[in-house]
Amino acid sequence: MKLALFSDIHANLPALEAFFIDVDRHQPDAIYCLGDLVGYNIWPNEVVDQIRSRRIPTLAGNYDYGIGRGIDDCGCAYKTEEEKTNGQVSISYTHSVIRDEQRSYLRSLPAHIRLEFQLNNDQLHLLLVHGSPRKINEYLFEDREEQSLWRIMEQSHADIMCFGHTHQPYHRILQKETPEGIRYRHAINIGSVGKPKDRDPRGGYVFLHLNKDSSSSEKGSIQVEFIRFAYDVERAAKAIENSVLPNNYAENLRYGY
């Protein structure tokens, strides 16, 4: 089985359109979206409509949560006063253009999606979240201490945990000796379709490959494939520059940070 997982579109319609062209070419068995459809660009309604038209199971991201409830806080961890000011412009703009139907959809999105597989004699639990199982806007960066990451996954009964929010893709395989032998857990950040932050302006997403031998006791039995695709970055950047949104966001798209 090949699952396509994507996240963090952030109202970037050109990136989403290019993603659909790319992912359709690979013909996955299922597609899931891990949230943050809106914010930072001019197409929140169009992005929501594209996701809905394809009936893609979708989580609420922290930005979706705020916009869906009419809250003037996206739950973002801005580090400087300039970032906070720019962020307020973004959330105010999104509130001003989002339509009632699309806002209601964002408000209705679930926090988690859990899938349980019985592929062999070992149950395999896949958990999809936006930030973490504990908090929608918790950042799980790649340098997270292994014991902490293991504990988060153990408490949420996840053998595989996929998430976004940081916009920086990675795959970490954690291992621990248990009474039943060595057990592995897979923590996978799927990156961002519409606002990458890893110095690569291309959009990104993940294929998760599972087969009849996939198991939490076999390290290499779960395969993660990171996909990058080109899109019309200038169209997305120019849209920002022609709006009230901060021009910094256009530069973020051009340089992937």
C-alpha cells in the first residue's frame, strides 16, 4: 500500500495544483492531508475548495483552527516582533477573505486520524497529527531528544507517527529493547507543500509504503519516500507582493525559508 501524505499548503494555490499533478502521476492508494490549508497567501478559499472537491481526509492545522473559530491567533511561535506583526497582518487578511462555508469546513476538521493495520501477526498503528498528539501547534523538530519523542509516540500508541507544522521534512527511526524484543517506531515529518523551510523552494510531500511484512519489530519494513516537485513560485510570490501581505512572505517562498 502506498499512502500519500501532504501538509502545510498555506493558501498557496499554485503549489497545491502542482502537487495534485505530481501525486496523481504516482497513483497512490490513498491521500491524507495533515492540515494548515490557509494563511500567508491569497487563496485560502480556493485551496479549501480543491481539498474538499477531492474528498481528501484532512486534519485541522493550527492556522485552520484559528481561522475556523474566528480567533486572532494562529498558534504560531513567532520569534521576533517583526514576525509577530507580519503574522497579525496574515491572520487578519485571511479572516477578511475567508468565506463562511470554507470557515465552517475548517472548524469541523478533526485533530487526529488513526489507522490500524493487521498486515501480519503484528498490529501496526499509524497516527496522523498536525503538530503532535499532545498539541496542535507543538513543534517536533528533528533534533528532538529521542527519549522524549519515543515517550510521545508510546503514550499515543503510535508505531508510525506522521506530522507537519515545522515545514522541515525528516524521518527518524527510534528503537528500544522491550520484553518482546527490539521495537521500532517511525517519526516522520512530511514537510510542506506550499511554504517549505528547508532552503529548498520546491514543494514537498511523502509516500509511506507498507506491505505484508511491515512490522514494528522489523526496522526496514516501513519505507518512507520524500518527494519534491517544482511549481510556479513566482506566481505565488507575486500574488503576495500584489496584496497587503508582507513582502517577506514572497521572499520566503523564493528561497525556501
